[in-house]
Amino acid sequence: MDIDPLLLARIQFAFTITFHIIFPTFTIGLSAYIATLEVMWLWSGREHYHRLARFWTKIFAVSFAMGVVSGIVLSYQFGTNWSRFSEFAGNIVGPLMGYEVLTAFFLEATFLGIMLFGWDRVPKPLHVFACIAVAAGTLMSAFWILSANSWMQTPQGHAIQNGIAVPVDWLAIVFNPSFPYRFAHMTTAAYLTTSFVVLAVGARYMIAGKFFDEAKTMLRMGIGFAAIVAPLQLLIGDQHGLNTLKHQPIKIAAMEAHWDGSHPGALVLFAWPDEKNEKNLFEISIPKAASMILKHDPNALFPGLKSVPPQDRPPVKNVFFAFRVMVGIGLFMIGSAFFGIYLWWRRKLFQTRWYLWPMQHAWWIGFVAVIAGWLVTENGRQPWIVYGLQRTADAISPVAGGLVLSTLILYVAVYSIVFSMGIYYINRLIAKGPGADELAPDSGVPNRPLAAGVKQQ
Amino acid sequence: MEWYLPLIWALVIGFAVAMYVVLDGFDLGIGILFPFVDSDQERDQMMNTVAPFWDGNETWLVLGGAGLLVAFPVAYAILLPAFYLPVTLILLGLVLRGVSFEFRWIAKTSKYLWNFAFAGGSTVAAFMQGVIVGGMVSGIKVQGTQYAGGSFDWFTPFSLMCGFAMVTGYALLGATWLLMKTEGAVAEHARRHAMIALYAVLFFMAVVSLWTPLEHARIAERWFSLPNFLFFWPVPLVTAVLSFLCWYWLRKGNDFMPFWCAIALFFMGYSGLVISNFPYLVPPTLSVWDTAAVPASQLFALMGTLFMFPILIGYTVFIYWIFRGKVREGEGYH
């Protein structure tokens, strides 16, 4: 069949990985939140921390299972759709992903079981320890996968032998230039995203007038955490941007829709980038502000899109708009967290329905920001799959377009069923609320993540 | 180049695949047998015998896949495009059957849909695994270090037959597992199914043993040339003895031994495959050495893997120990 396999393979990968990233984002944040709750429970001895920890653990279990299931698919897609990439970069990316898989298994085989099913079976401090270990473990998992991704953005520590990238210095590979920034930015994003989910659930209970103690705790913790971390994330993002400017200047040019590098960059608030004529339509911008942000000097220059030929530019619209979505949500998070702090200070937080109501429905904004952020960085790397070393077009498997299309349809169909069930199910757990049913398993110890939630039905 | 590193990795991956085939084999087998029992009550009981294990079983598949990318990126880059559709169908089949374990319990009126997803997902995954084995034995068209065949090269009478063979093999594992783990109606059905599956497995084993050497000169030479034959002749003999024992214990009403015979039969089939194809990872052209990652990569990843192996095995043993014994009707983890 005569369908372009490259575009379809990219769509397929974008689809499966976008679905996947939702769950690790949530489990990284949620495991840390549960660990925090448990430490507070251990420290203060107050029962509602315990109820909350158990409640969120059920939701954690479902999300973790979804993350594992959708992750398995990805580990095989590198081969089915991107075999030339696997051959070219397998010697470097392979071991890094291998360590990610091993870390995930290690968790599943050890502390996860205690965390999900050990409530009444192990001493309290051991359970707290297991939760902390799971939170640390999800971070380790993120460490390896982000290292692999960062190497694809800013490769170093390798040599090219017979057209294949081989490792020379593992330390340089793992800690490549963009890795520390990406790791900080992504893990902070995971925590921030989760804090808005917690905040939303707290607002939901507060409005519904149930689980008052738990709702208060969740609102305070969510708002308090977001008020500190959302501005921090802005700072980290800024640093990440400066790092990108140094190593991938064209990605920055696309983010700012900055065409002409011979003038200082304007901060474009809105525009419709016209890639054909190499300019912005309907532009609203603050002159020189982008140069100010990126170079801390209003008259400084940074490379524009026109500094490279069109075939070496990323898809400008995708990068430009996704970046604005991400930053927009980030600013909304800062604003709403600060406003929450203000209400808290005025002792009106629990009564202000017109604040609680939108917060109740804002649980998803962090996920959208995360996906938008990944769209920026992955689209911004194009047309390269490994920046400067291998083009995406040269990375594709020798497979027919029709085959990629038919499997794409299958993935969409199966994922739609599975994940809508999953989300429906999580929502049902939230509707039931904390302390709904805290009976211990009556026979045996189910070790499956999903069963930890189902058990309570 | 350190010649032994690829061999160690081949052992590691070979072990992971063997673990996967045996462990996930019986729980896929449960799904394959799902349509052949009378009531949802029986199905509940069948599912409960594997509920605590299935996700642990599937970790071995991920280990095999990730291991292939880590240690043999060239083989990974050839085999996955070559078996594009079968691999995708296995993954989706496993996703569907995996979530059926949970959603089937929540579902009230739509239970039959999840029965269907569980049986369908399991059967498709098993069938496609057999197809891949058959396709590998038949040989893969390679140019340089990339796959050079078409989208449906795997679609041959031989590999389809291997698909059916795998389904019956897993059904045998599943039925003998149920015999060991249940009582009552489920066990009675399982005994009958095991017998049928055993006959089918023997039939397919005979066909494969004749068909493969007749079609592939390299495999015929591997087995029947001297001195190889002096070493390999016990393989068919042991297989025959094991088959007889399996049949005998099924007849005798032994609950325990048929399962272990079925595992041993699988092990013999696996050895046959290894004997036929070693050292080729992409038969008939590329060996484990041709497809290996550079030593620096293999070594780096091996350290973590060797650390994890005892933990994974220990965890597997622990879980099976915790959930030992028979699962009775109405009993389960839900």
C-alpha cells in the first residue's frame, strides 16, 4: 500500500506514548504524596492521614497498572516501527532503557507489594518505608528513561563506528547536558500535576460536604505545595530553556517563532507562524522581551529559524502553540495557588465556592501541560531523532504504510476501551471516597496492582 | 571482542523466554480453555487459579524483549519489523486479557464481553507466539543488518501450523495446571481437555519433527550428521517417554504429575529449537555474535540484570509458595 509509513509511525508513537506518559506522571507524584501522608500519620498519629493514604493507594494501584501495560507496548515499538533507530542507537539507548525496566520490576517485586497489600501485615514504620522506597523507585525509573531521552536531544560520550553509535564514556552519556534540567523539570511537573489532582479532589469533597477532615487536609496540602512548586517550576523551566538555547537553538527559535536572528527576539504573545513565507501572521508581541528572557539583555541576538534551511527546521506551529499551552497552564497554576493561599490566610478557603468549583474541575490541567511540554521538546528536536546524528526519516523500520495504519487503528480501538474503563474506575473510587471500605483482604494476598483497588468494591 | 558476553546474554534471554513460555503458557492456556466450559462459575474458579500470578508471569516477556534490545540490537531491529503484525497482536492480546482479570469482576451485565476479551486475547497471543517461532525456523530475509522481506512473509502454512501447535501446547499446560489447582467440575473438565490437548500436541510435535528437517537442509544436517546424531538421539526418545508418562498419569487420575510432564515436554521442544538453530538469532544468517551490542553496552547492562535475576526468581518462588494449594469453588482473591 502506498501510504507514507513515516508519518503514520510518528502518529502511532505519539499516540501510544502520550497515553503512557499520563500514568507515570501521576504515579511519580502520587507515590511521593502517599509517602508524605504516611510520614505525617506516623508523626502525628492522626487517623485521617491514614485514611487518605489508603484511599490514594487504591488509585495509585490502578494508575501504576495502566502505566505498566502501556509501557510494555512502547518497549516493543522501538523495534516494530523504529528498527533503524534501534540499530543505530541501541548500544546506548538500550542499556538505559534496560535499567528503567529493571527498576520497575525491582519495585513491583519488592516494595510495591508491601505498599499495596501490607497495611495490616507489616509494622507501621516498615509500611512507611515501603512507600518511600516506591516513591524513590519511580524517580529512579524516570531517571533512566529521561537520561535516554536527553541523550537523544543532546548526545555526548559516544563514538560513531561503522555508522552506529557506540558508548565511550557511560558517565558522560547518562549525565548528558540536557539531562539534569529535563529530569528536574519533569519530576517537578509530576509533583505539580499531582498536587492539582489532590486539590481538585479536596475541592470536590468540600463542595459535596463530605469527608470534611480529609478535604481540608487535601486542600491545604495541594495549595501549599503548588504555591511553592509552581513558581519554582517556572524557574526550572527558564533554566531548561537556557540550556536548550545553548544546545538546540533552533528548538528555541521555534518556541518563540523567531525567524530572523539578526534582530533581538520579541516575546510573541500570539501569532500564526507561516512556515511557507517564513514570518508570523497576526502577531502580538513585546519587542526585545524574548532576548531579555533568554539572554538577560534586550539587544542580544539569538539564532532565528532562518539560520538553517527549511528541511532542518522543526514543525514551527506545533512547537510554538504547545509551548504556549504549557506556559499558560503554568501561569494559571501559579495564580490559582497564590489565590488559594490568600483565601486560606483570610480563612475563607473552605467557604469560597466560586474558587473551589473551578479547582474541582481543574484536575486534568497538569496532564495537559505535561503532554504539551513533551510536544515542545519532541517536535522541537525534529527533523532529528537523535539530534544532529540521525534523522527521523532514516530511523524508520522497513515496513509498509498500510501495516502501520492498520495497527494504529487497532491501538486506538483497544486503548480507548481500556483507558476509558480505567478512568471510569478511578472516578468511581474517588466518588466512594476515603475510608469507604478498609477491610483487609480475606483470603491470601493478591499481588496485582489493579486488585488493590478492585478488592474494595 | 569478548566472545563469551553474547553467550551469557543468550543464556539470560533464553532463560527468560523459557520462564515466560512455561509460566505465561499455563495462564494463556486458561484463556484458551475458557470457551469450552459450561458456566461462569467455572470460569471464575479458573481465573482465580492464575489471578495472583499472571502479571508476574508477563514480566519475563518484557525482560526478554528489553534484553533483546539491550544485548542484540541488530536482532531486535530485524525480528520486530519482520513480525510486525504478530508482535502487535500479541501486545494488544495481552493488554486485553490482562485488563479482563479486573474488569470482568466489576462488569455485571457485560461480563460476557470480558469473557470474550479474555479468551480471544489469550488465544491470539498464543497463536501469534507460535507463528513467530515458525517464522524464525523458516528463516528471515535480511539485507545487511535490516529486514528485507515483506509484511506477510511470516504468513506460511508452516508458521500457521506452529501457531496451532502453540495454542494446543498452552491448552495442555493450562488444563494440567487446572487439574493440579482445582477440584470438582473444573478439574473434571480439565482432565478431559488435557487428554485432547495432549493428543493434539503429540500430533503437532510429530509433524514439526518431520516437516522441519525435510524443508530445511541446514536443520536436517544439524540433527542427522555424525557425530551430532550420537548426542541428539536421546531428545526424541525422552520426549516419547515424557508423552507416555503424561498420558499414563492422566489416565491414572494423578492431579499433580501431568502438569510437570507438560512442562518437561515444552522444555524438550524448546531444546529441539535451540539445537536446530544455535547459534543463529536471526536464522539462517545472523548469529548471536553478529547481532550483539558492543561489549561496553552488554557489560554495563549485564551488571544490573545479574543483580535483578535472583530477586525476580525469589519473588516468583515466593508468590507461588504463598498461593499454593487448590482453589475451590467460590474461593478467590476478589
